[in-house]
Amino acid sequence: MDLKEKYGCERLTVQSGGAMNGIFLRNGLFDFVDIIVALVLVGGKNTSTLIDGDSITTKEELSKLGVLRLTSCEKLEDSYLRLKYEVVK
């Protein structure tokens, strides 16, 4: 179903966790990615990331994720950064 043709939807915001982000990205459902970076150092092998899901182990699998092209970078208050990317398919 094409949201633009059927409903006139030109833009949809998805605010989710790493697992859902991974599903959307791997299925080619993102055209743009807009990330706010609020730097806090957190880590550990069970810590969720921006894109979770199965590990990428081959070159072919890597191509499913798409390449991101930085379109803008903006410094916000409190040292936050807003990074805007276009997903190159």
C-alpha cells in the first residue's frame, strides 16, 4: 500500500527502538533518517543500539541496510546534535 497515493501522506515520523528501526531499514521503508544525538556514554553487550536485529555477516546483507548520505548537521542546545540523512537505496 502506498500511503501517499491512498491517503495523501507525504511524511511519516517513526520514533521507535533499535529492533523496529532495523526492520524498517532492512525492508527499505526509510527515505530519510533524522537523528538527535544526546551524548551519554552507555555500553555493554546487551545494550540496545540505534539499529538492532540480526548481525550483518556478508556483503549482500550489508546492501539491504542502504547507505546514508548526510544532508545536514546542526548543533543544538546542551551540545546535542541533529543529523539528517537521506537513505540511498
